[in-house]
Amino acid sequence: MIAPESVQIQQVLHNIEILSLEDQEYLISVIEKRLIESRRMALKKRAEEAIANYESGDVCSGSIDELLG
């Protein structure tokens, strides 16, 4: 049985294939920019969590041997 996600992806790919090459290139550009923004937001969230952990004292420091040992 094919997973519903696979069917949806196949439908999306089919819809992309019927676009003109220019529209396909534009779509790629938009998706790339959205991925970059998503990664940027995830990095920002991780940085904010790290700052919050540092400010609350929930961090450790030392050598790698001390941290793993």
C-alpha cells in the first residue's frame, strides 16, 4: 500500500511538470528562499534557547573529557 504522503508528493510533482520551465524555475526559487528562511528561524530558536539556558545557569563548561566522563 502506498503511503498518503507519497501520493500527495506524486500529485505535486505531476502539477509541477505541467508548468512552463519559467514557472518551474520560479517555483524552485521560491522554495529555496522559504527553506533558507525556515533554517534561519530554526537557528534563531536554538540560539534563543541557548541564551535562556545560559542565563538560567543550565549550562556546563569544561573539557570534553570532563563533560563526557
